[in-house]
Amino acid sequence: MDIVKELDRLADLKDELAARHAAKDLARKEVLVKVQTELDTLDFAYADPIAALLSEADTLEAEIKDAVLTLGKSVKATRLQMAWAKGRVSWDTKGIEGLAKVYPVLLDFRKEGPPSVSLRAVK
């Protein structure tokens, strides 16, 4: 075996391999540019109608939440429900720990948040 000759042959093979990889990468980039252009066109075509529907849905959801908060109870429809929940109660733990054994006026440290509403799928 002529090692020098085989090393030169191996170098040629590696050069050819690198050239093929480069050609493949270039061809992929060209395809991706075409596909990305088509995807951008598609995104543009759908953007306004989707944005309009999203805006309408967000507005309606906010209006329904306000109505359910005013009503003060959950409302269930066929596919969605708006679940009302009373405000959460929390306590000032430091204040309670310091005063619990000495003062019976713990309710002075009681805090209650506003009621909330959440949208849920009907199961």
C-alpha cells in the first residue's frame, strides 16, 4: 500500500464529501426560502381575519366575565361555562402569630379579595 497515495485519495474523498454537503445545504436553503415565502404569504392572508376574531372573542369574554361577576354565580352553557368564585380569604400571618394568644380580635387582620370568574370547558 502506498500510504501517501492513499492519504491523497482520502483527502480528495473528504473534499468531495464536503462539497456534496455544501451543495445539499445550499439546495435545502433554496427550498426553505421558497417554503418560507409561501408560509409568510399564508400568515399574511390569515392575520387580519384571525386578529379580528381574537379581538371579538376577547371583548365578548370580558363582557361575559363582568356579567357573571355582577350576577354572582356560575353560568353553564352547552360547551363553555363561566365559573364564579367568591374572593379568597387571606390572613396576615405575622400579625396572627404575634397576637393569637393574647388578643381575640384576629378578624382585624383578615383580608378578603374580590370575587373572580374563570372560563372552563364543559365536561
